[in-house]
Amino acid sequence: MSRFALIKAVLGPIMRLMFRPRVEGAEHIPGDGPVILAGNHLTFIDSMVLPLVCDRQVLFIGKDEYVTGKGLKGRLMAWFFTGVGMIPVDRDGGRGGVAALMTGRRILDEGKVFGIYPEGTRSPDGRLYRGRTGIARLTLMTGAPVVPFAMIGTDKLQPGGAGLPRPGRVTVRFGEAMEFSRYEGMDRDRYVLRAVTDSVMAEVMRLSGQEYVDMYASKAKEAA
């Protein structure tokens, strides 16, 4: 049994009891082949809930600090997150974005599922912020379809993304797969990249019901 299967078998029932996830539209996720899951990011537990509700293993980029903690807690966090599919990447500095993009491309080229939060960071206030164009580059470089999704209610269980989450119901809503083959070979055109990204974020907004803010979440956090 893989570590992913073990974690789902052991911790899955506990997490389902705690979060009581309601899943809508899971049939839109292809049963095989590369696919990008792109959604909103409200709080830390989003990355715990998403792998729980998907039949296929979802691989995603995470901060390397999640696997470098000290002591028993640090080791348990590293075991859990790498087990469910997190690939640690140092995203600080100029090379961080390139490393994340190349990691995503490798995962998709292997025919796997790659999860991404186009906002780039957690929403500071529950609203949906402008997407970064890495999502567009990935789908145009690999031809992988994009399945948009919305996390609903996770911020109520873990306000501010800190501390232990409280029990409650979470909804994960998946939309129909989006494909952008008409833009093949245009992954360096910044206007195309922006158009593709905005169309994905429009679907995420429709699924989540969030208010949209046309600025990057990181800029909003800096201004706060």
C-alpha cells in the first residue's frame, strides 16, 4: 500500500467526520491523463481537504517550510504532506516561480493530476483575487485540461489560516473541464496568458460565489 493510500485509509475517516465534505461535480475530473485542478485558496486546510475528496492523487507545490520543521510535529507534518502529494519547493527569490512551473510541467508530462491555486497565496479576506499566469503557461505548454474548483467554508473552520481547525461542513465544487488548444504555441504571449488565466478565475468565481478583486492577493497583504 502506498503512503497516500495509507493516509487516506487511516486519516480519511477522521477528516471526513471532522469536515463532512460535500463534493459536487467530481465527475468532471478525467479518470486518467494529465489534468490541472485550479481553485481558490482560503486557508491552510484547503490542501488537506482537496486530496481527501479526489479519487486520483493530487500533486501540488507547497512551501518547503512544511517539511523542514523540527521535532515530532515537524516530522509528522513532513510525512503527511509529502504523503498526500505535496512537492516542497523554495518559492522565495527569483527562481522560485520557475522551479514551481517546471515541477508542474513534469507532473503533467507524466500524466498525473496537478493542483494549483492561481492566486499564489491565501486570500487575506475571503475574496477572490487576480490569478497569476503560471496556470495559463502550464495548460498551454502541456495541453492538459483545467478543471476549476471552489473551496467553500474552509475559512470558517480555520479563520486566518492559523491554529487547529474546528469541525464543520466544507463544500468542494468542481466545474467542467476547460481546454485551450486554440492557443497552442502561444504560451509566451502575455495577452493570451492573461486571457486564459482570467477565464479560469471567472469560472472559479462562479463556482465559489466570491467577490472578485482585480489585484494580486500578495499586494493586498502588503498594503494591509
